[in-house]
Amino acid sequence: MSHDEDFADQDVEEVAEELWTLGEEGRDGLEDLRRISQVRGLDEAVGMLASRGLARLEDGRIALTASGRALAERQVRRHRLAEVLFTTALDVQDDAAVNRTACVMEHVLGAAMTDSVCAFLGHPKACPHGKPIPPGPCCRTFSCTVEPLVQPLDALAPGQSGRIVHIVSREPGRLVKLAGLGVVPGAVVHLQQKTPATVLRLGETTVAFDPAIAAEIYVRRVEEAA
């Protein structure tokens, strides 16, 4: 395959991913795609999607076919897993840099490597922005035996500590309340007890909340200095 063909395929993959993202927002118009697309040769890429049976165009709307959705799902999964990897394992704080690098990684990660990254991260359900990560075979079978780097807070044992990586909650109010308690990404928490309430120590402060909330808080285990 020539370099030109390779870049053309990357454009097709990129547009498929953009269509997936639009679909999550309930939008499917060509003009919607034009407003968000980062692909320079957008019209050509859309034409290639249609000619390959990956998308259908009708009355100013564009929809992925079943095979197109499979392609888009693969790209979205790889991109969002890469975002989690860079923000957790590498602790990269530059969101723009993370996105740029994830855009590259999604085109080069193979299926086996993607599943290994997913298992390493603990099969995360959402990216750092709270968007869902499509599950892969490893999420359904848990056949990978690599110990997860990132785990729900309730996976820790009392006496262990973890640095909060991200919080997945569909209740914005809950995120605000947790933030008010200092339970935010980057904070190191020490788990004191799990039942009947989850009790954490953050520095000199002790907080308690419902154990169900602990499953929404993802941490990377750390060793506290004595």
C-alpha cells in the first residue's frame, strides 16, 4: 500500500469515528459533520465511506452501515483507551497533546495490543472526558491476566491508598459534592473502611459516603510514605 493510500484509509477511519461521535449526540447531518471534522479531504473520505458500503447518504444525512459502525467502534475504542493510558499511566496533563497522540495511536494499535492496554487499565468504561469506551472481547471474557493499573476504589482493601484517576458518574450533582469534599482526580486517598459506609482519609480530613459511590471512583494504587 502506498503512503497516499495509507493516509486515505486513515481519513476514512477518522470520518467514521467523527460520525460515531455525532451519533452519540443524536446528530447525523452532513453539515454537522462538516462543522466538526478535522479531515482536510472530507468530501473524498465521505465518498470512500459510501463506495465501500460503510455509510449511506440520503437527503443531507449520513449514517454508518453495520460494517461502518464496526469500523467506527474500533477507532473510538482505541482512541479513548489511549487517552486513559496517557492520562493515567503517564500522568500527562496536556489534554490537547493527549488527544493528538491518541489520534495517531488509534490508527496503529492492533487488536491484540488494544486488548492488552484495556486489560492493563482495568477495562475502563469511560475516557477521561466521561465518554463511554466500547467494550472489546477482553472485557467480556476477562481472559487477560495482567493486573489492572486502574481499579474502582472499592477494589482496594482497607489500609490501602490510591490516587484518583477519574470519576464516572451520571449525576453531575454528585461530582460537585465529591469535589467539595476534595475527592477529585489527582487526590491521594487512604481507604479506612468499606462498610457500612466508605470512609476515606484525604490528608488530615476524613470523609464518608455510600459504598455504591466508591464503584464510580477509579484509582491507581500507591504506596504512602510511612
